[in-house]
Amino acid sequence: MPNVKTSVPYRGTPEQEARLREVIAQYKGKPGATMPVLQAAQEIFGYLPEEVQIIIAEGLDIPLSEVYGVVSFYAQFSVNPKGRYQISVCLGTACYVKGSGDILTAVEQHLGIKSGGITPDGKFSLDACRCIGACGLAPVMMINDDVYGRLTTSQVAGILDNYK
């Protein structure tokens, strides 16, 4: 398994780990257990760091490489923590031709992180996505459930500062 390190250390609690072990116990020995256990683990922890993947592999008595293979294959799983404010910049065709690549760059520069990253304080995480479904408002950025459309790079700092 590749060594994936984030700027935010693993902060799983004993309570979260106990909940995960309960889920593992429900599925242990059942065919197809990996997916529902991973889904539950991501719900419990918010992401699937290496430490959680190890607990799952040991608990289900399967190789860690198998767990990581599933995690890395499906887009629904994340090995990186998410911030309190999850930013998604749409890079779908409509948004991209209207400058969303520049919007993404402006967000990266303002927060000092790259797409897929999280700020050291855990407040913001940033991801690029393929389509938000608001093509008529291109270019579009979402922060949690708030949609910002017809963006310009000069608006980015002000929008982000409202969340600080």
C-alpha cells in the first residue's frame, strides 16, 4: 500500500474504533463484507486513513492490499480527511470553458493547499469535481451546500474569508 500522509494526523477516538469493530463483527465471515464495512467506516470517521484500513483488514481477516484496492478504486471513498468547510470547484465542460481552472487556482493560492488537500487547521478541504449540475451558473464552486455561480477569480478571496 502506498504511504499516503496528510497534513492532519489521524485523530480517531476509542469510541469511533469501538463502533467500527461492532460493524466488523456484524459482517465478519459474510461474502461481500468489505464494501459495507468501508462505507460504515467512512461514515464513522469521515475518511479512510491507513489506520482505519488496517483495523478493517485485521477484523475481516483479509489482506490490507485488498482493502486498499477497494478504497482506491471507488470514488466514494477518501483517504484524506475533509475539512469543516468542503469546497468543490466544478471542472466540467461548461464551467471549465468559462474559467473554473482559474477559480481552482485562486482557491489553492488563497488557502495554500492543492486540490485533494486540507488546511492544517482542518477548516477547509478542497476538491475538483466533474459536474455540480449548475451548468447555467458556470463557473461554479460549492462550499458545503452553498453554491456560488458566475464566479470570477477576484471574488474567491472574499467568499472564502466569509467562512474564516
